[in-house]
Amino acid sequence: MFHNKQEKFSLRKYKDGRTDSKLIGATILATGVALSVGASPVSAAVSSNGTDTATVVSDTSKVASTSTTTFTDNQDPTKKVTVDAVIGKVGSLPIKANKNAGNVDGTDSVRFTSKATVNYLLEDDNSKLQDSKTVEGESGTINTPYDRKGIAFDTDGKDYRESTVEKTGSVNENTGKEEKIQANNKEYQLVRSEVIDSDKAAYEKTRFNDIEAPVSPEGMHNNLGEINYGKITGKVYLVEETSNGQYGKFVEASNINSDDEAVEAWKNGQATAKDFTKENVTLQKGDTVLVIDRDTYAHGSGKKTVNTINYRREKVPAMPEYNKTEPYVREEGVQGYPSYALWDQPLTGEYPTIGEDKVFGTADDGKVTFNNETTLFYSNSLKDFPPGISSSKVHDFNKESLREILEVMHSEVYGILEYFNQNAKSDEEKQDLKTRKAKLDENIASTIEMIKQNNIDIAIESDRGIMFFQQNKEALKNLRKHIEEGQNVLNDLSVAVDSTQRIVNQYDNHKDVIETKKNYLKFGFDRGIQKGYILSYHKDAVPEHYSDWEIEYPEIEGIDHSVLTNKGAVTISDDLSKIKVVNGNQKTTETEFTKQDVTTKEETDYVVKEIITPVRAYKVMDEGGPVVNHYYRMHITQESEAYSMEAVGGVRIKYLTTEGKELKTENVRELEKVYELNVYNQYSGNTKVGERRVEKIFDYDYDTTAKQYPILKDAKTGFTYEYVGLKQGSPAASGKVVAGITEVIYEYRLVSEEDPNPVKKEGKGSVVVKYVDADGTEIKNPESVVTDAVVKTTKTYTTKSVDVVISTRDEVENHDVEYNTADKKVKTITKDGKKYNFHGIYAPSEKFHNVTAETGKVVEGITTIVYQYQLEPEKVQWEVSQNPPIVEVPEFFGGTSVPESPINEIPDYVDGSVALEPPIYTKPTLIITKWVDENGTPLKSADVKSPVELGQPNEAFEHGTIEGYEYVETIRNQEGDVVTHVFRKLNSEPKSVPKPSPIPPPIPTPQRNEEETPKVPNKPVPSTYPSGGNTYPAPSREVSQLPNTGTESNAALAAFGFVGILSGLSIVLRKKDSE
């Protein structure tokens, strides 16, 4: 059972000098029994002291090396195990390789001598005050008794007991001592003494193989002979003593505190263990050599087993061939069954009939009328097909032949045949299915012929129903019978699907019979398609013979546990930890009908044990001698005062807001002395050797917690602040007064709360329509369109610090109110006998503060729309000057004042009139207002405002105030639609903000383009506001399209247009005169 295995072996040297192979590793493995049947055990499987029998010992107090036994595996001779002893029955198994008991077996001695060095040192830096001395030290002999007992005692190492020392002389702290010494013109006093390396001496050298070293067992063993592990220092060399004075491998370790730790370290280090020789080892002072004694033994328990087995047999007569088949067994049914939807049906009405071609839907079709006449009716109802079988198409009898219709009638029969064909395996069965299908085809053909021979007509009721009709009802009855006989092709339909075979132990009094199971598909008109099987049994003919031997129970077995097998066949486990020795034989007695086997087996299972014990320890000694050090301190003979100094300290409290503003300061402790220092010169003789400092600290406490006011009020602003706590980085609220000023800083937070009840203010707006003539004089009473409509609600919230206002916040809600003045516009107005015709919407002016939009949203205040009317002129002749007047456009110098737009009246001429509509102005776009600090950081949300009427103050340019900041300046962008107010934080340095250079106003240039009418963009131009030096946008005016010319212009262009009209009139009048 151990064949074909590769094992790793190492050579191990045993105490008698031999070497055997040993498998590396140790794990417990169960072994089998190797038994030699009917023969003697293999020779040399067990060998001991020149014999093939193991030497078994029962007393382990002293076992000689001649008891060594070697076991060799019979199957694998490379597996060998050699043990120092085979132990039989004993009271207790050995647990140590050696032991200290009874009389000692000998004594080892080591001699030593020593000389001591005495030093005189300054305590501060260990410098020498005078020369060292050398004095005689200790000398003597270390005697160590030892034992040689246990397994292989005659080749064992020595097991040491406690050592004794015989010595003369001693070295201690009094060696060479002097109480006072003079050095460097100073006096020094002895402070303390110490002895270093008191055990250091020159020791005789001990030999380990080729290594010689000064070692000593002194103090390494206690009075019980156990190793004193508290004395082990440095590296520990664990080395096995293979025979007296001879050493094998060693393992280097450290921090060994017990026998168990030493054994574990030795075992764990075997993979890297080296020979204990000068080449591999350098012993240093303080190292420990720990000698290991290793013994092996095999111990087991055995038994002798006698096993008797009786057998019997019979003569079996010859048996003929056997065959039997069981009836068919149905397992389950399968979907699929033929059905013919044919029945007698009385009909009334007209129906199409099939022609001679026996195809519906062709030219030779006819018609028939029934009057409650009985027909043989067929309906193509839902079919019952087997699994996986379906109709290949959707049938429409209106377009199909008689053959196709008959195939539809038999489609379920065709489907069953196809289903069986898919499951058939043999060619014979497939041929049978083809024959059955052909018979069904013949039924269809004979049905068609029968219809022709008996003059049976066919009519169609729908795409799924037909009728057979004939006066002779017997003919229809025979037709139906003939059609339904088509399903007879399914009679006795059966196919074998598959088959399996097995051997059954017993069937019908026959043994080992072959059972064949054949699975079938069958069809029967009683149950339809069925799945089932047929079992058949077969056994070949058997000639006359004997039966097999059968055991007669019970077996007879005798066991003797007192036997210990010491020779025979050997089986060794792979890890060499277990050995089975088997010695036995077998005898068989046989007659014609009986047989007896008697097996005798002696077997013992041995377990290989290993005893590893540290038996002695040596300390590697230094070859020098002990050292005595006497330490001295300089003696001070006198002192004189040198100088003194002091320090004062105080405590105050500073109260700051969380923003860093100081609210107040209070002193807690005034300045007082907290530290004093006196310095004295020290002399040794007349030489100054140092200073002595005497410090005095005055211990004063301070506590500011009583001044942690819960509420403080700012004397300047009246704001109330609440206590937060100590400011980060502040000294503790209470503690010790130290030098300097201790400033405790308490931090306070502003107490503020917004009033949840705002003050509400409503902004109202009205819309009024006025009526003026060309001069702007009102010619009709104003009309109200909207009166006091609420267009804006402002909620003002106030934030206070107790009862002092900090700030306010507005919430504005705008209300959309629409207006429309169109219904207030009249075409003509008569006043004082004069008739005025509607001319247009009056341009925005300072006079009326009017707008031009007839529809829109009502704004706060009064919105005025002015309708302008022109007096109807008299019919007069006009003579226009050849030199038209020059209208000068005043230069624009900026600002917001806009002169009132002039109304220029143009007299009519004979055949008509020309009127000039005054320009209409629009307001500029919305203006965005921002409030920022000098770094551009927003101080509050931006606002968007509609500009007020031209020439009026604009709230977008009102900078207002911000708490904690002062106003610096206002900046406007080039387009004039963004105004930025700059503020500076109080107590901060002013920061220069670049001011934009004024942008000169654009000078309009009159121009005319026939293809494209230019627009003057509604962009603000820079202007200097007269108060404050801040820049504001001066809105430009966009002129709407003139009704008569269709051109667009600004105010200047309007003047040029007026001149052009006058010139045009001059040309027209001249032409009129010429005519």
C-alpha cells in the first residue's frame, strides 16, 4: 500500500555510531496489515543484536545500547526505523532521556583564576581622577556531579546536577577604596562604588568537537539537577550529544525559558541545523551551550487472533433457456384524437354549389335552394393534434378543392401518423406508417369517386362549412360511413420508442435474469395515444454446476491480547512514526461440499517515540577579570551671593463680539510679584566651580468666572450681546497668575430678532386720458380709465437688538392690473365752435408726464395718456418761400433735462393737407443696481428697477446706507444698464477704485436709405449728474415710424425731415402754378 511514493530521507547518526535513513517529518498515519500467507516472515525485517527478533525490555531505568532494534518495511526496504529500545509492558513509559536519581555516576571539574582592576572616576562624566590599580582576585575549582541513566545509558551524555565552587580570595566594593582624593587642585568626596563582572575570570577551556572555549556550569543547575533557565543569556546553542564527548547538529535560538521551549526550538530548527564545529560556530561571552540528549523507543500493544471460517456449497442442476413477456403497461396519455364533425342538418335558403371541376370558387359553380331539406353537414372545427403537430395553413373552403376539404376532415389522422413517424426508430415501423398514410390517401380518392358515382352534390355554407345533399338519404349515410372509415388506418398502431436492459437478481425463481424494458407509443380508439412499456425477461440455458461457497455463520474467532509480536512481516507508515509487525499462517481443509479456513495471526502495532531532554548547560565566560569603580563628587567649601531678580504678573478681561469688536475691558488682578531668583557663587577651595540658583515662585490664583456676564450692551450703538464663551486661543477662565499680563477674552454674540409682523404699505396707480390741441392746450375734460388700483404691496420687516433697530428688510409683491385707453379715444372734438380731428398720441413731455402706450400694466402713481387733436384748417392758398427755413438742432450737453417737443403746424394746400406727427419717445430698458465692497464682494442682493420719467430722479442711483460700511462712490457701465454702489468697511483702509472716463455723447448724423430704414438703438449714454459727481445713464429716445414718410429717426432727424417736407411742398406748389 506504500508503492509509487517518493519520500525524502535524511541520514541520522545514532549513539552507536551507525547511520540509517530517516523520513523527514512526523504525522500520524493509519497503516494496513501486511500478512504472509502460508509462509514464514521475510527474513531481516526485524534485526536486533545480531538476531531477527526485537529485544523487548520491561525495565527502563538502565537500558544498554545493545537493545537497539531496526525495523525494515517488507514492501519498501528504503523505509527503515531504528530505535534505542523496544519497550514491552511497563508501569510507566520514560519521559526523560536521562534523570538525576540515586548515586551520581561521576564529577566534572573546571579551574579558574582572576585579577581585579580598580578605577577612581568623576561621577559627572566618568573621567579618571587618578591612575587605576590591579589587585589579586578570586581563584578556585568548579565541581559538577553528573548521572548516566535511562535508555542507552552507556552512550548517553552526562546529566549535570548542581555545581559547587571551591575558591580563595574575593573582590567587592571595598577593594581599593579611598574616602577622599585630591586632584586638579580640588577636593573630591567618595559617593558610591560598584563591582562589574564580578564572576569574570580565566577559565580552563572545554572541548566540543574541534571547538575549545572557556565555559562554566556554575549556577546553571539547581539542587534538583534541573537547568536554571534564569541564568541563560545571549545566544543559545542547542546541540545534541550523539555519544560521550561527541556532538552532532546544533540549532541556534534565544530567549529559552524551559525544557519544553528548548526541545521545541531544537525540533523546529532541524531543517537548517548544522554541525557543531569551528567552521559554523563562534562562541562569544555570555552565550549558552545547552546540551541535548535524544533517545528513541518503540512501544506497542499486540494480540493473537485465530479465525475459523466454515463454508458449504451445493450441486446445481442444469436449467433450460427461460423467456417471458409481461403485458403492456400504460404510463400516460398523449393529446391527439381523430374527430369528424359530420351530422344531418336541415337547411333553408340559397347556397353556392361546386361544379364539375370539384373546386369551389370557379366559373362552373352553381346555386341550390333548400326548403327545410336535410343535408350531411361538415364543419371545420378546432382540431385535436398531438404535441408538436399543427395544420400547415388556414383553410378557406370558398377557394379549395374537394380533395383539400377531405384532407382537412382527416387532418387529425394525418397528424397522429406524423407524430408516430417522428418517434419511430426502426425502418420497419416507418414503412408501416407510410403504408397506413397511403391507405388514408386511398380512402380520400375512393370518397371522391363515390360522390361522383352516386351523384352527390356539394354546397358551401361558409369558409369552414359544406353540405352533401342527395334525394337518396341512404347514399348520404353510406358516404358518411365511408369517410369515417378513414380513421381505421390507426388500428393496432404502435411504435417502439427506445429500450433499456438490466440484470435482476431474482425473477420467477430464476437468478440473474436479463430484464428488457421497451417503451412504446400506441393508439387505441378507447384511450387515444398512450405512452407505456412492455417488460420481457430472458436467461440462457445453464449446465449442471456447483454453487458458490457460502459462509456458515457465525465465524469462530479467538483473541489473545497478551502476545507482543517481535518478528515477522513489517509495515512502516510513511512518516516512520508507526510500525506494524505481523506474523501469521493460514490452513484450509476442503471436501466436495464443505471447506474450513483457519487463519492464525500475531500482530503488534508499535508507536515510535522520541525523548529529547536538555541535560546540561554551560555559560561562555569572559577571559578578563572583575572591575571595581569608585565614583567621586567635587566638594564645595564655601558660597557667596552673586545677584537676584524678580518678575511681576497681572490678569485682565477683554470682552469682544464675534466680529472682533471690543465692548469693554476689566482688570482682575493688578501687577504683583510672581517670581524671585537668587544666585550664589560656589567654591572648592579658592576656585570658583559653579553657581547655585535659588528660585521662588509666588503661587497666586485668579478666577474670572464671576465676570462672565450673560448680557452686555454696547455703549455706542445700544445693541445687546449675549455670552458665547472663551474665545479660541484665550487663556483659561481661572488658573495661576504668571509673569506678564494674562488677558482672558470672552466672546459675545449680537442678540437680534426679526419682528414677524411687518408694516404693510400699498402702492396705488391710476390711468387718466387727456385731450389737447396742437399747442398742448386741453380741449376736453380728462377721462379716468383706472382709479387707485393697488399695484404693489410692500412688507417691511424690522430686525432689533432688544429694543434697538438694527436693520429693515422689504418684501415687495407686485399686482398686475391691465389698462386699455382705446375706448376713450374719439375721432373729433368740438369746442368753442371749432372742430378738432384726432392727430395722434402726444409725445412724452414734462408738462403732462405722459406715456404713449394705450395698453399695458398700471404702475404706481398716475399714468397719463394724451391724445392730440389738430384744428381743422381753412381752405386757403399758400405761397411757400423759395428759401425754406433752417431749423437748428441744439447741441446735446448731457443730463436728463429734455426740452418739450415742438408741435409744428403745416398749412393745407388746395387739394389736401400735410400734417407732421410729433416724435414718440420710449423709456430706456431696466436698470440693475448692485451694492459691493472695495473687493467686489456683494453686500446684499442686486435689484432691478424701471427708470422713472426722463428728467426725474432715478432710485437706481440712490446708494442708501449699509451697517458697518461707509459709501465710497457709484460706477455705471458704458451701456448705462448696470449701476454699482461701492462701500468701504468701517475701520479699514480706503482702497482706490478706478473711475471710468466719461464717454462723449454720440452725435446723430441724418441719413436716408431707400432700401433699409435705420433705427437709433435705445442705449444710455454717459452723463454727469450735477450733485455728488456720480455718473448716471441718460436715456436716448427712440422715434417710432412716421405715418406719412415711413422713416425712423431721432429728434434731430425729425427736424431735418421737417425741412425736407417744406422743400417738397415748394416743388408741389410750383408745379400747380405751371399747370
